Amino acid sequence: MVAARPRLHVLISIQQRVPQWQIPEESARALAARLPDVRFTYARRPEERAAALPDAEVAYTWTMTRDELARAGRLRWVHTSAVAVETLCLPDLAERGIRVSNTRGVQAVPIAEHVLAVILALAKQIPFTLENQQRQQWAQFEYREARLPWLLRGRTLGLVGVGTIGQAIAVRAAAFGMRVVALRRIADGDPPPGVAAVFSRERLGEMLGTCDALAIAAPLTPDTHGLIDRSALAALKPGAVVVNVGRSPILDTDGLVDALRSGRLAGASLDVFPEEPLPASHPLWTAPNVILTPHTSGFRQGHWDEVIDLFVENLRRYRAGEPLLFEVDPRLGY
């Protein structure tokens, strides 16, 4: 008699310090109802997570430490509901051959729309308009040359990062008539849809010198850490705007504030920060012509329905030994 195969054990772990990125309990129940042959452990507390890790084959989690991984002897696949994966112990996962996937495809369109929304807001002087509205001030005569709205059509958008999110940005920016140029680790081959030209790291300064707007949508890796420093910001065209929906350490935030206050850059929008929540004393709050969003560019109605659909499909692929959707190379960090 052939022994029955043990049920697949999936640990769904919730880290309470970032509840907005954790699968809600009702969504977890819906997931379990769709996969009755899978054993799910829904860990709300650290002790529940610790107890489930040794037997879990799959971990749906936002973080994984080296010590935790050492106790997870049966682990074969880690999936995160976030885009960023630097909170996972990627080198150790790679060493054990454990597969990693994220939700960058689910968040590509909302983040791309957010990027276009804030670029349009900065181009059309919306922050300035709202400031005057709050003061009940009719500021029509203050729209002199430096304050005049500008067209996206004919302007150049630089992209740092052209994965699923960057490509979604490129297509939408091109639809507004922008010329899109992009920085890529490997610049060979045809540009992605919507991208007019691809630049290598060695040509970053050349690319930035053409940019009226710069959107950072790259993952945090050793290559991207500190990439957009003061010298890179200085290479941008005077009056350019900067948007960061990638990771905060890619951009020199202090250098950005200085460039905004000096008037060399015309505006910025940040969705990621050196510290979250951003302290009330941080100079970004008072920097001129800045739009700050509290790490919400990927939020939208119906988000968790699509996240569940993705995980169900990836679970099918995992069981079939097929490539996962939005699989991460732990050695590259994306």
C-alpha cells in the first residue's frame, strides 16, 4: 500500500508593524477555501510563526531572517506580498536553492499610474495651486514664467529600473508624448515597449542630462544603493522633477532637499523614505514643491483579490515544477 502524500503546508505570516502590506484575515480565509487540499497556518504572533516554520514547505511572508531560515528545514519557496525583497535573507535562500517570488506584477499598474499622476501634478503646478486654495488666495497673476505649467508632450522622462513597474510607467509616459529613456543593468538588445533608448550604468550622467523628469522604480541592490547621489542630481536638467517609488536608499534625500531649496530642481514626489513613518522634523515636509505619499503608490481597490489569484496560480506552478510568475533571482536581488 502506497503511503498518502503529506498535505502541502503553507505558512501565512503576518508582521503587525506593516499591516497595510499583510494579507487580511478574510482574504486568507478565501485563499484557504479555494485550496482545501493545502494545510494553511495563519501566524499572527511571533510564537505561532516560530512553531510553524520547521514544518512549512511554503512561506508567505514579508520577512525572513537567517536564524529563522536555519529552523525551516522543509522550506522550498518564499512568496512576499510586497515588491521589495531586501527584507528576506536572499543570500541564504539562494544557497539553499529556495525559490522566491513577489507581487511586482500586481502592483505595476497602480504604481505606474501614481507616477504619471504626480508628474502631471508637478507639471501643472498643482501643489502651488492647492497652497493658494488653502489660503483662499486668487493667485492667477502669480503664474509667471517659472510658475507656468508645462506640457509632458515633447519632454524626456528618465527611468531607473525597467522591470514590470518601469515598463508600465514607460508605456503610459509615451502615451502622453514623452520620450522615455532608461537605465538598465544590461543595455544590450531592443528597448522595452515605450522606451526610446537604454543606457548602461557608465552612461548614467549622459542619460540624466537629457531628463526633464526622473522616475526611480528600481529594486534596492548593491548596484543601486546610493545611485542617485548629489552628482547624479546635479546632472539632471535644471528645473527637472524627481519621483521615487523604488527604495529610499537609492536616492540621496538630503541632496534632493538641497537641490529643491536652491531652485535647481523644480519639484519632487516621494513614496519611500529613509525612515517610515517620516518624522515630523524631517526637512522633506517643508521642502518646496514636494508631494509626499505614505508608501501607498501600490494601494488600490481590489488589490488583495489579485494577490490571491497570483498566489493560487503560483501554487499550481510550484506543484507542477513550472517557473513561477514574478520569480526573484536571490543572487541579483530582483
